[in-house]
Amino acid sequence: MKSYQPRNKGVKHLRILLHGPVGAGKSSFINSVESALRGIVSKRALTDANTGSSFTLKYKTYNIHKDDQSFYSIVFNDIMGLEKDDNKGVKVEDIKLALRGHVRDGYKFNPCGPLTEDDPGYNSNPSLDDKVHVLVCVVPVNSVSLLDDKVVQKLREVRLAASDLGIPQLVILTKVDQACPEVESNIQNMYKSKYLKGQVEQFSARLGISTNCIFLVKNYESETYTNDGISGPILTALKQMVTEGEDSFIPTQPREENIVTSCFSSILHYLPQIMHYCTLTQHVNVSCCGKENNEGTQTW
């Protein structure tokens, strides 16, 4: 991460937008990423233990210090949380505008109406650097089955808008320690919990996103020192965000492109997660084979 620079020279920073319901831990995740990267617990993004309404009211950009002289080449954007009522929380239209880079840093969201073009917070000419490169949905893992259908519908609407723009999407399920006593006693049990596995599968079905795009995370909240058990899953998720974001800069290849190249590109794309699960299962076998069918088309 220290040496990472976007391959697209027109982009200074990889922009990651966090969205999700109120009280999901979006701001806490930003603090946790900074804590994991710097090795000290950070509280720069303000949070609130009272999750009755959104504590984040403005569109806020967070750079992460690499040292006293420089920053990491990633930025996070934090936004107001989604709510089931139409007159509360961030508007879906505002998130769509943010995806396209039309929302200026510091804009205060209005729950009663979306951002308009004549508002000072509207960026009429966004650069590639202003646009979102990765969309991350943040949800408490113990709230998966409790999410209101209206909130889920809003999440899906945002996801479809991102897909139309070619923006990759990932999910962070937070508060794993609060959802499972075994994980609270030992964070390593996160990968052994059948309950957490079930929550991942349930949210995958509700939002329509693949399970290998969903990451379980415990944010730094009550801790005063960092530790590898908490930082490891956070950095694994962060690395996948960077991988997905870099892929979004690559132009779509024509369908006649060599299928072998396409196949092995896909393997390399998911290699970080393959290696991650290797540490859990102790071994993994990956095989690739091909054959030509009657129509002359290669099937892999």
C-alpha cells in the first residue's frame, strides 16, 4: 500500500465511497483503515455511539497520512446514512451524483431533497479524479436480517447505478464481535463461525452480490492499541478495493480477445482472496482446463 500509485496517470488518488444504513460503522471503518496502516489507533473521522440518526451530515473526503510529508494514494468519501423514510437520511439521487463526481467536498446533505445543479455544492465539470472508483456498502453483520426492505431497495438502486457506470462494488460487514460471542473472545474465530457465514450468504442473496465480494471486519472502537487480528481482515478488504479499483481503469476488452488471457486475468484478479482462504483451509487446488465444443467455441 505504501508504494501503490494508480496506473491511470489521470488519477492522483483511488476514490472509495462508503455508503450504507445509519450506524453501520462507515466512519469507524475509515478510522480503522488508518489505524491498520499507521499502527496507531485513529479517531479522525468523528463517530457517534447513538445511532438513532446519521451523525455524518456532509460529504467528506479523508486522505490517509503515510508519514509527515505524504499521503497514501487512496481517499475515502464518507456520506450520510440511508434510512427507510424518504424524508430522512441521504437521498439515493445524491449518492448517484457522488458516483459521477458531481458532489463537492463539504456539501451538507438535505434529507428533504437531492442536490441541484444551481447549488454551490454541485460540481458541474468533474474530472476522473473526482469520480468514484470503488463503491463499498457497509452494514452491521447482526443487522442483515433486520434491514428494512426499503433500505435494501435503496442499496440495490445504488448498486445498479454503480454497475451502469462500471464501478466495482464490495461489501463490508462490521461489528462481528457484537454478533458472535466466540468472535468477541477470539477474533480468529470469525472464520469458523457458521452464524457469520450464514449472514454473508443471506446478505449476498438480498443485495445480489457475490459472497467473495463480502468481507467480515471488526472496526477499532474500544481498543487503544492495534493488533494483527483486527488489522489483517481490514487490510485484506482494502487490498481488494485497490485491486477492483485498478481493474475499473482498464478498458473493456473486445469479446474476440484471447480467451486464455481473459481466463488467467480472472484468476490473477481473485488471487489475493484465494491466498487469504489458503491460510484458513491450509491448502487449495486450482485447476483450469479447456475444450472445444461442436460449434468450435472454447469452453473453460
